[in-house]
Amino acid sequence: MNAEADYRLPRTVIPSRYELRMEPDLGSAGFAGTQVVDVEVVETTSEIVLNALDLIVAIAEMVDGAGEVHRATSIEYDSEKERVILGFSASLTPGRWQLRTTFTGTLNDKLCGFYRSTYKDEDGNQQIIATTQFEATDARRAFPCWDEPDLKATFRVTLVIDEDLVAVSNAAEISAKPVGDGKVAHEFAETMKMSTYLVAFVVGDFEITGPVDVNGIPLRVLHTPGKGHLAEFALEAGAFALRFLADYYDIPYPGDKLDMIGVPDFAWGAMENLGAVTYRESALLVDRKRSTQNELARVADVIAHELAHMWFGDLVTMKWWNGIWLNEAFATFMELKCVDAFRPDWKRWLTFAHFRASSMDVDGLSATRPVEFPVASPAEANAMFDTLTYGKGSAVLRMLEQYLGERAFRDGIRRYLKQHSYSNTETDDLWAALEAESGEPVGDIMSGWIYQGGYPQLDVTRTADGFRLEQRHFRFLGEGEATWQVPILYRIGTEEGRLIVAHEPVELKGSDGLLLNRGGDGFYRIDYPQETLADLADEFARLEPAERYTLIADTWANVLAGATSTAAFFRLVEALGEELEPDVWAVAIGGLAELDRVVATDDRPELQARVRALVSRRAAELGWDPAEGESDLTRRLRGLLLRTLGNLGDDVGTQITARQVFGQMLEDPDSVDADVSEAAIGIVAANGDESEFDRFLRLRESADSPQDEVRYLRAAAAVPEETTARRLVGMILAGEVRSQDANWLLARLLGHRKTGPIVWQLVKDNWDAILDSMPPQNRRRMLDLIMYRSEPEIAADIEGWLAEHPIGGAEKYTEQQMERLRVRVGLREREGGRLRESLADPT
Ligand SMILES: [Zn+2]
């Protein structure tokens, strides 16, 4: 184990201002830089240690207050610690100095640091973009710096580029001057005091939308040429978010302008560089008429998330990488809050139940981890960006908000941000601010949720005059011993209340009508007595949608854990008949789809018949054509049910219609609703062959939106043919799929019911090349659906292989995926052979 201290720079010299001049050469994939850093020497020293990686520092000198220059006599690199050590013959005495360096580096293809992204222009020529991604610790790949989040400074950037290109950085451009040789120096204003990981430079042949004025801040979208028609929705969602967030935080936007940039090659979803937010194209650029509700919501979510960071993360920043959870958890919480206000009809907090459920799926493993844990190395910091940080972190914040009340919570956030602006914090600083505004012991309540992994299940039993609630550590496999302070909202009869269940059981008086986890925002499960569960199933339609969701999700989790029968799950699912919410349907269908993966082949028709019986009536009511004035969620529900009927239900009539609709859509894309199109493509793909596969690939080539590109690639991966799966793996290896997409494409192929086993063999046969096809930080994600390979021999082979061939930096992640796989192997063993009985007797 490494210690954090091994990675922390000495604090003998502290920077306060960087003046950076960068000259990238896109053709030769190199860059040259010079910088002047205002520093304070705190203790007498003869060396300066700062971060640098894959850089060559040609000249380094220190200039004292009198202007005297001391040139570094040695420049040494420590590549393991990613540092450069500048040695001086004379001592540098305490006081103000300037460090001047000249350096060169490479524009890499790893999608981190200062890197190259490419795209084909209208004439089919390759064009190059130079862009940055510095979080967590890759600013050091672009310029020598004190690359730790609490060493904040201001940045004044100049980018020297070809005159026909566009450049942006964090702050507004203040001048553009020709410097000869067809080059122009673009000088940007000085930024606020901020961390190095938030610095950005983007250079390329971009088009820029006219600015939208938001409270005096110009908001623009930058995109590669010809995509202007895809920027309108982002501008609308961005303008809304900027206003909403400034109001919620009660602090004006901390930058002087805001650019949102679509980058063709991008490892993550987006990055919150102050004033220059970079996005994967599919998270920014969208054709609003031809996109599904999910696709639009994703763009709105990601934009709100990044803009939420401008304050929470950029203005106030974690001291060290162990605090990244709070940064990401809060931005995720805020993204929901903001988009819920932007489009109340989308009911984002209900969809949020999926985020919560998928993090509970991981957090119920013995291989989980605490949300916050000590982080030393950059690799450990990168491993923190997972569902526990984003999903569990945001879900426990939401639970806390609902327990404290929305107003007290918001006031606590305002207090925290005002108190720590331009500075750095630890988790306790937030709890202190929330305690001050709410008067509740927030730190005590939250510590169990943050510093230990897992979550509780509340076992409910009847007493003579009410109910007894007792917590137990929920685990899919094995037992856990942790306890929590569980903030509970409840309803009993018509009375609503809140309480905390801690170590000791709690009694609630009242005769009937008990509902725990009122509102559905709790990060825990409930195990009701049989008769209470039956009552709730009878009352199903009268529960809130989120409460219906959690009831199904909890029951399904207990099926996975082997603690509840599938019959109990079916009984609850039967109660869905009148359901209108796509998210509630989705959680039930998710359980059915998992059963479909493990059911014995002979029993599969029976399960399919049950699925048809469940969804066909509602699907028939909705039909294939949206009614006038229909809500977006109804359109989503239609798409979901049609797809379920055609695939999980194997309904031949639906499959035939899907082909016709797909044909019609190709003739005239605007004549078919986007959610229906997506369902039709999904059904055609899942029942298609090589000729459909070829068509999907052609459609991907000619796609006019990032969403269509993804849609057709996903469709190609769903075709149930060995040959097509082989061809896709071949395309990944040949670099014919963008490296940013290789991980999710492989995950889908590996999780595919039919082609997964052969793809696993191919992945093993080409292991090193497969890993090389992805940016290192994305590699682990190819295991996202490996849990569906629950065929016992394959599962054992996967575990054995990954034990022998660990994916660097993904040890914890792999351990979690292997345990999820074992959970599904257990499900197959228990339920695979007896599903017919459960289906016959749903009582
Ligand atoms: Zn984020």
C-alpha cells in the first residue's frame, strides 16, 4: 500500500499565479510551452519539486524580487512519482520569486492530459483537435505544475495556433494578435483562483454558436463543423441551469463566460473545466426532434451536472482526492434537482431510483467500499469514479435532504459555499454547515453512510399494538455486521412521520397501513411481514410511484439474495397492470430480464408468455403512434413496452410490425416517433442477422447525430450471430470503433445472451490488444455486464482468467464484478430449473 505522503509535494514552495503560453502543433502532435509562475518560497531550499509527466523541461530558472536570475543546475525526472526536480546551486531564500520554465511535450492519443482527437470533415478528410482532460492528475502532462487540488492559483493562458483555427480556455479572450508564420496568439483573461485539474485548452476547426446572454454571462456551444443544428437544446438546458444554480446557491456564476465544447474523442461523459466544459458529443449535441426522452434527459443531466460543479467543485474544492466523492455526489444530486425544475414532466427523481438501485446492487456486496476512503496514488483517485461515488453518494445526500427538509438543506449548502469560496474543504465542513442550518446532528447521522460500505435492511415484525423495526446489514451473499443511523420517513394509516433507527429496535404504534421509506428516497431496503406486503400489493396503485418502485426493487433484491421466492416477485409484478410510469415498469422488467437470462431453455416460452400477458394490454392501448399532446413519459413507456413485448415476450406480431416501422423510419425519419424508432431498431436487431448488421453499420457511418451513431452501434452489438459479434471485436481491434466507445461495446457483447461466450473467448485470445483498444481509465468498464455470464463453467473461467490477468487499477472493480457474477450464478442454480413452478403458482 502506498501512503498519501508519498504522492504529496513538499510545501516549501507554493504557487499563486501561472502565466502559460502554449503552442500546440496539431500536425506533428507536439507542443511547446513557456510559463512564469509566481511562487512563495516558504522555507530555504535548493530544490523545487513539482509534477511533470512526459514533458521535457529545457530551461528552468528562478528570478528573485530584485530581478536576479538563478538558473537550475539540474533538471531530474522521477517518472514513478510523476515529478520533475529542479536543483539550484544557491539556496532559494523565503520570499516571493518567479519560476520560469520552457518545455515541450506530445499531444497523446490516450484521451488524458493534452491530447489529440480526430474527426472526418465533410470531404472525408481527417481533421485534428487538440484538447485537454486533466482530472484527476494529468495537468502535469501539459505543463510542469503543483498538481494537487489544494494548491490553487490563478491562470493566465495564451494559446498560439494556426490562424484558421479556434482556441478557447477557461476565461474570456482578451486579445488575438498575429505573431507571424500564419500563427495567432490568443490571450485569455486571468482566471479565478482554482485547482490545476480545472485548467483547459481546446484548439480546432470548431464552429461556435452565437452567445446566449445569461445574467450577463455569454453562454456558447462549440462543435465540429456542420453540427450547429444539434446545439439548440444544449443552449436551452445550459441557460436554464446557469440561472437555476445561481439562484439555488445564492452566488453568481464564478467565471466570466461559459463555453460548452463537444469533443469527438472523450473518455468520460464530460469535464467541469471552469468556463470551458468539455463533453463527449453524445452528452451535448442532440437532435431534439429525433431523440428519445432518455437521450434528451441525458444531455440535460450532464449539462446540469457540469454546471453544478462550477460552484461545487470549482469554486469550493476538495482538499485531496479522498474528497472526490462529495464533489461528484453533490453534482449528481444537483443535476437531478436542476433538471427536475427544468422539466418537471420528466419526473427525474423517479428515474433517479435507477441510479440508486444500481449503486445498491454494488453496495450489497462484501467487496463494496466506503464512499470515502484514504486515497494516495493517482490510480486510486481514478478508481474512485464509480457508481458508489456518484450513485450512492448522491442517494444518501438525497436521503439526508428529505430528512432535514429541502430548505434547511439548501441553506446549509449556501453557507458552506460562501464560507469556503476559492478554498478547499473536507467532508466534515459540509456536515458542519448543514448542522448549523438544520440544528440536527448531521455528522453523526452521515458518518456510517460515508465511512463504511453497505447499507441496512429493516426487518419489520408485528407487535401487539404496532410494528417493530430492526436493522440488519443487507448482503447478497454472506453476512455483514455494520449498523447505521437510518433516517426513516414513514406513513402509518393516514399519519406521516420521521424517525431514526439506530442500533436498538424501534416500535411504531398503529394497527395497519404501514409504509416505510415514504417517498422512496431511503438508501436501505425494507423486509415487510408477508401480510403487510400483501396489503401493499393490494394498495399498489395508491402508493407514490417511487414507493412502488422501491417495493419492487427490494423484492427483486431479495430474490437475488435467495431470501425471497420468485413467486413473491411475480405477485408484485402482476399488480402493475394499470401502471403509467415507465420507471416503475422498467424495474419490474429488469427483474424479468434477469430471470430470462437464467431460465432453462424448455421453460423460456412460459416466461415469455407471462411477459406478454403482463405488458400486451397496456402496449395495445398505447399502440405504435403517439397521440396528439401526449407526454414525453408516455412516449417513453410506449417504447419500453413495445421493446419488451418484441424481445423479452418474443411476440411475433410485434416483431413484424417493428420491421415495417424500421423500414418506414429509414424512408422518412421524421414520420416515426423517436422512442418508437428506438424500440423498432432494438427489436429488429435482437432478431436480426448479418444483413441487418451490415445495414446498422452503414447507418452508423451516415448518422447525423451522436445519438444515432451510438444507437446503430448498439443495435449491431445486439444482433445474435457469432459472425457479427466476431466482426465487431475485429473492428474494435482494428481501431474502427472510437476508443471512447470500445468499453461499453465490449460490455454489451460480453453480456449478450447468445454471443457472450464466444466474445469472452475472443477477448481472452486478444487480451493485450483488447486492453490497448481503450483508454486505460475505461478498461474496467468492459466488465460492466460480465455478471450475465453466469453459466457455471464460463463464470469459473472468467474468475480464473481475471485472477491471472488483472486489469491495472481495477482490482476493486474486478472483485465487485466477480461477486456480482457469483450472485447470478446462485440465481441460476436456484431459479433456473424451477421457474416453471413459480410461474404456475404466483402465490
Ligand atoms: Zn462530475
